[in-house]
Amino acid sequence: MTRKELGKLYDQYGDALYQFLLILTQDEGESKDLLQELLMRMAGLRKELRRLDDPRNYLFRMARNLTIDHHRKRRARESRDTKWHALQSPFAQAVEHDRKEFLSQLERAMASLPDEQRSVVFLKLCQECTFGEIATIEGISSDTAASRYRYALQKLQVTLAPLYEEIQ
């Protein structure tokens, strides 16, 4: 795989991979660092990437594994702090106060989900992955992916119910 082909892969998947890393790490700086590490690993895996018909799932799996490795290393050095408030939402540009409030509550609700459920929701809703693709990326069965999605939606419904009632 040439540099040009790697560039095309980055152009095609870079933003989505960054968003995925941001969902997993909840930190812009870490996400950028992990994306850089992913790009370096991609450059070292040119032959493997060339053999793939669809590198999307492989790249998302690499991103997930990098995140897991990173968290393990960080936990060894320090206790993990929740940094969701530092997350710059892609919706932060919203002008309407109600929209901002809704999105703020949605972010808090998403942050309250366990990592496994939050990443499944992101992949399903934001990346439009099938449960089979999510299973490949997460290293779980399709049934487990579907269960995590269902449990996450149930939690989100309960958490966001007061807001929904207020809107009605």
C-alpha cells in the first residue's frame, strides 16, 4: 500500500476514527494522540491493509485496541478520572438554548453509560454499523452487541424521560 493509498484511507475514515476515539476516551488530546498512533501503525501494516477488502472494521478494531492499551497503561500510573465535561461536543455550535440544553443532557446521559454500552451506541447510531460489524470491532458476539445496545437505550430512556416530558 502506497502513501497515497494510506492517505485515501485516512481521508475516508480519519474523522470517524477520531470521533470513535473521542467517544471512548472522552478527551480530545488523548484522541488525537491515539489517532496519530493508529496512523503510524497503519503505515507499518501496509501489506496487511492491502489484503483487506474492506478495512473499515479492521481500523475501528485497531482504534479500540489502542484505546484499551492506553487505558491499561494510564490506570497503572494513576486512577482514571472522568473527563466527559472536557469533551467538546460536535453539537457545541448549536445556537438554540433548548437544543444546547437537550444536547448537554444527552451528553451527560451518554457519559453515564458504561464504556461498553457507550461505544456500541456510538457505532450503531453515529457510524450506522450493523451488530455484526460492532461485534467485530468490539471483539464480542452479535448478540452481546445487541444486548448492550438495548440496555443502553433503556438507560437513556429512563435518564432522558424528564426532559422528554418537559418537551411535550
